[in-house]
Amino acid sequence: MVVLAEWYMSRIVKDITGLANEVINILLKEVSMHWEEMKNETWVYYYRMIGDHYWYLAEVSNADKIGEMIDKA
């Protein structure tokens, strides 16, 4: 039962990590493409969303990567 729980947890971490990184990359690409057109509120919204996804990565990261994710957030 413990092995199954560990496998399931590793699967969830892998999925969250993959999705969060994908969203971060899409948002960074979108922000960089439309930087000059954005109003301040829009810019803040996108960067807040990027920070939130770095926070999600920090929540599922191991101890040595948490500091890096928090700094990026």
C-alpha cells in the first residue's frame, strides 16, 4: 500500500511540475511578445500568474529546489 501511495504521489508531482512549467513558458512568451502593448494592470496580472505557478512548483519540489522556486516567484 505504501509503494502505491509513493508511486501516486510521484505521479502527481510529475504532472503538476510539467503543467506549471508549461504555463510559465506560455505566459513568458505571451508577455514578451506583447510587452509594449500591455497596460500596467495587464502586466501585473501576467507576472502574478507566473509567480503563482512558481509557488505551485515550490510546494511540490524537494528541499534543495524550494529556495530557487521561491526566489523566482
